[in-house]
Amino acid sequence: MGRDLRGPKGKEMPRGWGEQYDRMNRWFARLTAPEGVDEQHMDDYYAFFTCCFHLKDWLKADETLQRTLGEAAEAHVNSHPALGVCADVANGAKHLVVSRRPRVDANARLEKGEARLTDPRGESAEERFDVVYLHADGHSQLALLIAADCVRMWNEFLVTWGLLLVKSSEGK
């Protein structure tokens, strides 16, 4: 999902929101790596949620964009529960004590866990695998699903504002 950050004749483009967007996508790619859940993988989750949340700050600070886009990015985070819990996880990872009003849950947290996959026909043994859960607002969900939802919501926002192009199935 990377973008070309070079302009005409290969000149490097000034830093902008796209740098953070690409970083967020690289962190997301790490989350989908088929490895066990260890402390490094937990750090990857925290890094993803932090980058994902702070994309709104990059959109607000990018002087090449309309000011209203930054305001819309802030509203976007505040109006979507997955992005709201993303903000709470990011702030919780950054601060020992969260002093700002949470968007969803000041105690939102990530935790290593185990998931079980059972063959509904009962023809094979139950499979167990390590996962990361996101606990917030009295619910536990797979953190990877929340992360994927956050990426999808940012992509939709950026397409709506004309900052990302949607490619058709024919590649046009």
C-alpha cells in the first residue's frame, strides 16, 4: 500500500501526511505477520495504534491541505468507535496516567491471549493459536480486527477527501 513520495524528476517531496500514512500501513503489515505473540509483537500493536491515531495530527499540520480537512480528521476519529479506542490505546501507551477525557475507555488495553478454532463437523482436533485482544468499554475483541477497521476507515476518509485514489478491479 505504499505511495511514491517522489515528485517530478525524482525530487524528494516535502514531508507531509503521506509519510505517516505509509508508516501506519507498514506497522499494520507487521501485525499480520504469521508469528507468535511475544513482547515485540505487542510493541508492534502499540506502535500501530499510536501511528494510526496520530495520522489525524499529520493531516491537521500539513500546510498543503485545506484547514477544514484537519478539522474533519479530528471529527472522524471522534465519531468512529474503532478510531476512538485506537486513540485511547495510543494515549494509554504514551502516558502512565491518562489525564485527557477518553474517547471510549481510559483503561483500554492490549493483552496477549489464546484463540481456539474448532472444526464444526468435529472431524479434526481443536486448534489453538496466540492472539492479541483489545479490551475496552467492557468488551474484548481481536486487536487485529480493530486495527483493520481503523485502516479501512482512514482509507475511506482519504478517498472521500481526494487524497487517495481507488483503483478499479481492472487496474485503471
